[in-house]
Amino acid sequence: MVILSHQKKRNQMKERIQEEINLLAKAREIKVILACETGSRVWGFASPDSDYDVRMIYVKPLDWYLKLNEGKDTLEVMLDDGELDITGWELRKTLRLLKKSNAALL
């Protein structure tokens, strides 16, 4: 029964994460092209009070790319209950980080 309740909690959290990403995408006018879980839960080191860490890559509307001055290319959101930490990189920034073999991205 413990496994079942653990799986139920994971499924509920997965739905919540997807909902929060959708709300964030709409509010920030971005298109999320990749989202994944990372951190202690994925690595198997979670404590009872560990949050859920989500990292994502997104694109902005075309006009954002056509401006002379580059805008903010990251976003960080910690939900009020402290259970969900979402960080995102804009695609161009992501590719620059990849070129530098950025460990956090890899």
C-alpha cells in the first residue's frame, strides 16, 4: 500500500507540474519546448521535505527576438507552498550554455 500511495502522490504532482507549466507559459507568453524534473528526487536523495525541481527550455514570441536589446532570458518561479521550484532558460541562452558544456544544463 505504501508503493501505491507513493505512486498516487507522484501522479498528482506530475499533473500539478504540468498545470503550473501551462499557466506559466500562458502568463509569460512563452512556448515550453522541454520540461524535466531534476534534483534530489530524481537522483534518489530526497528527504521528506524536498521540493520538486523542474527545469525547462522555452521560446519567446518572434518580436522578442527582433529587438535590438536582448531581454531577460531566464525565469525562476518558486510556488508559494515551497513544493515546486521551476527554472527555465530561453532557447538561445540554452544553446549558448550547451556550447560552453554547462554542467547544470547537461
